[in-house]
Amino acid sequence: MSSLIGTSLSGLMAAQSALNVTSNNIANANTVGYNTESVSLSTKPAIYNDGAFVGQGVNTATVTRSYNQFVSQQVTSTTSAHAQANTLSTLAFGVDQILSNQTTGMSTVLSNFTTAITGVANDPTSVAVRQALLSAAGSVTQQLNSLSSQLTTLNTQTNGQIQASVSNINSYASSIADLNTQIVSAINGSMSGQLPNDLMDRRDALVAQIAQQANVSTITQANGSINVMIGSGQTLVSGSHVAPLSVGASSVNPSNSTILLNGQDISSQITGGALAGTLNFQTQVLNPSQQQLGLVATSFAEQMNTQQAAGYDMNGKTGAAMFNLATPTVIANATNTGSVTSTYDPTSVGQLQASDYQLSYNGGNYTLTQLSNGAVTTPTPTAGVITGPGFDINVSSIGNGDSYLIRPTFNAAQNMSMVMTDPTLVAASATNGYTKAANVFQINGISIGAVTGGTSSATQSTAVAAAINSSIAAYNLTPAGIASPSDITADASTGVVMLSSPSSSAIGITGDISDTGLSAGTTPAGLVTGSVPTLTINPGDNSNALAMANLGKMGSFNSAYTQLVTNVGNVTQSASLNSSAQQSALAQATATQQSLSGVSLDQEAANLIKYQQAYQASSKAISVAQSLFTTLIGALQ
């Protein structure tokens, strides 16, 4: 009789345990990271009785969770891959929209600038049209400054995101270490080594959180704890010990962040998660965009300034610079003992690359490394100056062992400024603007030949005075009263050469400059005093303005900006496609995991009925045993 009751009670307790587990599954159906639990039952050892082995009921062996390590690892890896691609796609899309947008990008202002130059070419005498050109040039400068500032702000925000990711990873790692301690303690404290499923689920959920931030893997130890590896196998958590990550400044690009573990840079080994996507955004989108934008600025400013210098303004003077680029940024190593400076080289600005350079000096040898592709050169200074592609480096004060980061383009767009404010200084003309009527030199209107020299009224007058003074006898001007070099003076303010002695009446000498020269031995006829003829300015020459307009249409800065927009667009599209692919892979892995470990409410409902019936059947068996026991007691009385 006792055997019947004991067997029935074990069935009742097993059914009750199964109902409790089923109820817990239903309650946690929507809990993230929860793995379905089930009761593992085992038969109690049978007892030999009356010639046969009779069963003694059932044992509740353990409560296990439906966990598949391989499937879990698949979810973890696809989570990291999707987070990386999605983060890069999202961040790159923002930059793509800024650069390609007609309002925030450069296309519109560059087009307006070309239109304004064409306007000057069509009407070079109009000061209003020239002023419109300066306004358009100012807009180009402001837009370049604004874009560079936006990219700098994005980089600062990106560094903040990197710091936040690292802080989150460290927090998750500390929680995992704490759970490792609790799990080991729980296992050791149980009589039969039962696993604390809820703690293990919580720990797995934290690993999944790290996977959102970086590629991660785990190794389960014999005592129930896990070791967590980040990147390419660097240990982040070992049992209850945590090796926290930290953020440092990149040695290659001080404006970038690097990830450090035990003082070692592991940034290149972070290939998954939002952290990898953010790091990739810095190196693949932000930095190249800043460099390329600087290349647009330097190309634009230098080409326009060079073309300005090739022409003449409305005052007949050589064109002045329209833009200022400051100088390339130089960042010295903290241990340097000397110094260097860098300047742009207008003659080779077309060779500039969208790259930083590392200059090192050791034992009399110079090494210049282009950081974008790793190309190394060993330049030899000339008069203390190293010539780079589009820039020069003055190394006359460099110290042995020094190292410098040279950034010709990185800050160029931010440092560029507009320096021309006077519209008459626009060099639209390809000549000095002075009419060369008949190519003759005149003294009070009398043609006597031509004198070579000068590019303006002031410099012409000086050239004329010098030519006559040096050749008074050769040109037989003595009979005309010009006997001494001191008699000839030049008035730079008016551009007139004056004969001040011996005649009491000054003789004005003006004229045109050409290459024919005076004829030696001739005597000028009719040298008399009278009105002074002046050189006439011809501002209608638009040749240089046309050359500027052609630069606006065909200049390398246009192609440089187009390349910038194309590169960012390509990275954005590639990241978007990769994100979609990784999202599909993650969805598939997650679906597989849920089919194995997730709670099925239909299945749990069926289990409720099954275990309820088992409970009721065991209760009935106990009731039968009680009835038999009562009958037996009655029979014995």
C-alpha cells in the first residue's frame, strides 16, 4: 500500500513541477533572451518484490533550458555583422545627403561662381557684374567653411559615440563577470550540480548586447563560467575578472579615436557591431571627405589665384590674390626637439593628394610617408626645403629623431578665406589695359620711336626716363635741350616723364611701350612745349575672365568635388546593400533560434493539458490508495 501511495505522490510532484515550468514559460513568452525550459524526468529504481521488479515512481531530474550553442553563436555573429553594416549605412547616408544636396552641397555655389565669371567676361567694364562675382566667390568660401565645420562636428559626435559604445561594453562585461560568480556559486551550492537557468539566460542576453557593439565570442568553462573574447580573440572577461576597454587618440590621425585593451590598439580587430561601423565611418567616410573637401578648396583657391596673377585689373595692375589658404597644418610629435613649417606651392598645387603625410628625420635621413596609401619617399632638402606634391616643408630647424604629421588638405576648407573686396581688382584682362596706338613714344605729341619697359603708367614713365637718361647722346637729344640725366624725371603718380631743366617750362613726356626702341643718331623734330598726351586704359579686354570661366567649367576642383560625392555615395550604397543582406541573415538565424529556444504558446497550452491530466491521474491514484487503505483498516477491525 505504501508503494502505491509513494509512486502516486512522485507522479503528482512531477506533474506539479512540469506545470510550474510550463506556467513560467508562458509568463516569459515575450522576455528577450529567455530560453524555453522543460522538466527532465527519470524513473526511480525498481524494487524486487514477489519475484519481479516493481517500479517506484518518477524523479524530477532537472529543469533544462532549450539552448543550442551553435545556433546562439550564429545569432551573435549575424547580430554584430548587421549592427556594423547598419551603423555605417546610417551615418554615411547623412554625409551623402549633405554633400549631394543642392542647398548644403557645393554644386550650386560652384555653378553660380562659373555663371558670375561668365558675366564678367561678357561685360568686363561693369563694376556691378564684378561685384556679383565677388559675392559668388564669397559664397563658395562660406560653403566650403560650412561643410568642413559640419564634418568636424560629425567627427566630434562620432568620437562621442565611440566612447559611449566602449562604456556600454565595459558595463556589460562587468555584469557578465558578476553573473559568472553567481552562477559558479549556485552550481556549487546545488546538491546535484543543477544549472541556474535564469542567471545563464541573463548572461547570454548581456553577450548579445555586447554583440550589438562589437564582434564577440565566448568559451564555456568547466565550472559554468564563460570567458568573453572581443575582436580577434582578445579576452574581455575571464571568470570574474574584467579587462576594460578604453579610448585613445589615433597616432595616424589625432582627430580619430582608437580602441585600447591593456594599452594595445585593437581598433583594426573590431570588425563587427556598432563600434566597428562607427570606426569604419570615421576612416572610410569622414576622414576621406574632409581630405577631399580640402583638395577642392586648395585646387579652387590656387587655380583662381594663379589665373588672377596672369591677368590685369581695371587699374592696369597685375591681378591680386582672390583667396587665402593659410598654410598646411603641421602636428609635431610630443618628443620633438625641433620644428618645421609648411607652405603650399602654387606651381605644383595640381599634384596635391587628399592625404596626410608623416615626415621623419633620423641620422640625417628624411622619410616622407603618404598615409593614404603607405607610399614612402626619401627626399633630399634643397636650401633647407623639402618639396612635396603641392606643398613645401622647411626643415632648417628640424631635430634628430623628430616626427611630424603634415596635413595639406585636411583643414584647408576650414582655413580658406576670401581676401578680395574691391571689384575693380578682378583681373579680367589678359593685357595691362593700355592702348598701344601706333607703337610710338611721344614727347609733347611728337613721335620719336618707342621704349621697352613697364606694365603700367607709373612703371612706363620710369622706364621712359631711364631709357632717355641712359642714351641722351645716342639718340641725339642734346639739340632738343636734353643735356643731362638730371633733366629727366618720372612722376609715378601721374605716369608722366618731365623735362625740368634747363627750360623753365616743363616738357611732359608720355607714351606707349613696345619692342622697337629708339633709332640711334636721329634728332627729334618739333620738340615744343604743350599739352601732355596720356596713356589710355582699355578695360574691355575679357581674355583672362574667359580663362577663369573655363576653369569654372573644367577646373580640377569640379572633378575633385564630383569624386568626393561619388565616393561617399558608393560607400553609402555598399553599406546599405550589406545592411539589407545582414538583416536577412540575422532574421533567419533568429528564426532558427526561436524555433529551438523560443516559447511556443501553442505547445505550452498543449503541455498544460497534458500535465494537468497527469496531475489529476496521480491524484486519482492517491485517492484509490486511500480508499484501499481505509477498506483494509475496516477489515482488520
